[in-house]
Amino acid sequence: MSQGKKPPIVLAGDIGGTHTRLALFSGKTRPPEPILSKTYASRNAPDLSSILDDFLQDAAFDISGACFGVAGPVTNGVSRITNLPWEISENHLKNRFQWPRIHVINDINATARAIPLLQDHDLFVLNKGIRLSGSPIGILAPGTGLGMALMILHHNAYLPIPSEGGHMDFAPNNDLQVRLWQHLHKRMGHVSIERILSGPGLVTIYSWIKQAGLAAEPPALAQRFKNEDPAQVISETAITDNIPICVLALDIFLSVFGAVAGNLALAGFTRGGIYLGGGIVPKILPALEDCKFMSAFEDKGRFKKTMQQIPVTVILHKQPALLGAAAFALTNEI
């Protein structure tokens, strides 16, 4: 940015199946700080443009560029959101809003771009390990769906490699998980990891436990499900009230989570570390600190000692995808 030139104002978005988060950022600070932000319920709107119209009513700024991290694959600047009936197109948004530069990237790509900007208080170390500078990094983020990505060092900066790894096959690791897989396979055919490792996936695990008669559902819990987010009720109740059906559901979730994170670490040989993000992870931190996640992460046979050396870190920052989208937009502006 040349001397005397005003810092650019960019619009960043984190577009998910549950929430759409928008914010304006200035290039003045590092990491960039939002100067205006709003959160919308995605399913209450027919498309992203209608949400942008509402947001921009209060945005009396000259916007020089925008970047949207979206929960779905992006091809040639177009994405169809996996858990939402929206199509988002760079060309459509550019024609509609007339911003000079618009980027649509995968939301885990956006989260990955935030990692170099995160500070100590934004992170919680689950396994210190031995971090090897310059080695690949892996990101796993369960929320409404399951995001997965790798980062590799390229020209002295980390470059995200987005993936749709959440739709890979779920591979059960014990008899209980085999029974769960069989139940889901009969119901839906292909069973992806996302069917287990997501907010809806935790509810699926709970429902199967109840249906299989493995644990009883307390009447008070059934009542709470009518008025509250079921996944949040299950995880909170497992941690705070120790109700058996919720504890078992969260235990299965954590074991699968650890195994999948370990698989990603092996696939990318992520000696730079594994980062756990998404909306669910910070809420279940006390359970993650228990041994179930790390036991499953390390349980890779002859590679167990290697797995113990891989750092595992929880992202505590509330909106890393929004921060990463802003960083991407600003990088392309300055």
C-alpha cells in the first residue's frame, strides 16, 4: 500500500449451511479487525444476494473487494453449497454489486488462511508433539458438514489445498462402529465421514443408540430437543450431566474424530501439525482433553510413535473462516 493511500475496505463472508457471517475489514491492522459485522440464519434467505442487500444498508463504506468462504466445492468461481440450496458465483456477484474484485473460495481454504494470523489465545494445544517447520499442516473442521484441507509451504508461505475429504468413506474401527455403519448403509447406501462427524452426525449417532436400545433417553432430554439444537444438547449434557446415552454418543463421535484426524495426518504427513476447527470443536473441548480422541488419533499400528509426535491444536477463534477470507481479500488488494 503506497504512502498516503487510504487502507482498503474489504467485505469478507463465511457462508455455511446454518449461518452466514459477513464483516467489513480494514487493511490497517494485522491481524485485520472487523469494523462492521452481522450474522444471519442462512436458511431464512433465498440466496446470498438478499443477505448482502440487507448488510449493505448499514455499510456506508467504499468496498474495494470481497472474498466469501463457502461450505461447498468451488469450480471456476462457482459453488453450490452442500447443505444449502444456493449457488454462489463470482461473476453474478460482480455484476450485481460492481465490486472490482470478488473471490469465492472453500470455507476450509479460508480457515486455513487464518492460521498464520492466529495468536496464542486463539489456540489450545491438545498434543504438543514436535512441530517440524515448513512441513505440511492439516485442518479438520466439523460443523453443519465436515471440512478438511491440507496446507503446504510454497514460496515461503503456506498454500491451502482444499478438499472434499468429508465425503470419503466412513471406516469403522470397532464392533460398535461396524453396527453403526451397517445401520446407516441400509438407510442411505454410501456412508461418508460427514454423516458421522458433523452436528447432524452427532444427532444421527444418538438416534441410532436410542433405536438400537444401547441406552435409554430421559424424558426431559426429549423435551429439550423440541426447543433447542439437538447436537448442542447432546454434547453439553454428555459433558455436564454425564447422561449415559449422550456420553456414549459423544464417545463414538470422538473416537471417529480422532481416527479421521489421524488418517489426515498420515495422508499429508502433517509434521507441521493438525488443527481442529469448526463450530463444534470449541464446545466439546473438555471431552477432547479426555483420552478418547488422542487414543484414536495415535492408534495407527506401527506408526503410533510417529503419531504421538504430531502436534494437535484446537482453534478457539470464533470466526477463523471470516478472518481468513478477509486476509485473502486484503492480500489481493494491497
